[in-house]
Amino acid sequence: MNRYIFLSNSPAATSVLGKRVGESLKAGSILALIGELGCGKTLFTRGVCTGLGVPLRQVNSPTFVLVNEYTGKFPVLHMDLYRLGEIAEGFEIGVLDYLSRAESGVIVVEWAEKLLPLLPDDYLKVEFNVLSARKREILFSAHGEKFGTLLGELAGQ
């Protein structure tokens, strides 16, 4: 299985989904989050980090600093590329240096559409579509072979 769709009816459901994903991640995982402003990317990331043992109070959107680093089961790099204008700026801020650290931890990238060509072959794309004020369609797409088992687990619930 390389795709899975989840319908979230509340922010709490999105957070719980993130936690389930986080609990299943292994070192070397890269999550590429895509969706409009306010669609739940940071909420999902907070859930992922909780699943990885990062204290919830530490997880904040790194919009103004671009990258936050957390300590949990693995090191977690939380990137928010909202303020990044184009891919060339990604080189300037050292995105490739951060991506090279993926093997020892987990990387979660918000606004990942701005650097998809720079990602390695194995990553999990998570697209958020707003259906209403509280409802979201969350589409998971496995790129490479690493995340097929995780998507199968999510589908089996």
C-alpha cells in the first residue's frame, strides 16, 4: 500500500493520528507536510512529536526560526518553510545539511512543496485538504519503500 486517506472530524483526531504516526516512525524518516495555512500541519506535527516522546510543551511552529530541534526517542527536526520564497533560498539556509541528518532522527517539514525536488527517494508526503472549519482530509503518499508498512497499519486501524 502506498496511499491512505484519513478523514479527520476534529483537531483532536488530527493530533491523535499524528501521535499514531509518530509512534511507528523509525530513524531516517522524513515527513513532507503540504497544505494551506491553518489546515492542521503543526497540530499533526505536535502529535507526531508526542508519539516520539517529545514533551508537548516544547513543540511550537518554527515559522520565524525555520527549524526547531527536539529530543525524544530520536532527534526530531521540525522545519517550517512558510517564509521560504523559492528553492534557492533553501540552499542558502542549509536545508540540504538538515536533510543529511535524517538518518539519525526524524524530519518533519511543513510547507514541503517548496523543496520536494530536494527530498531523498524515501519520504512520506502528508497532504491536508480543508473540508470545513473542523474537518480535514489527510492524504498519505509513500514515496519509496520505507513507509508502506506504516500506511498498512494506519489503514488497518
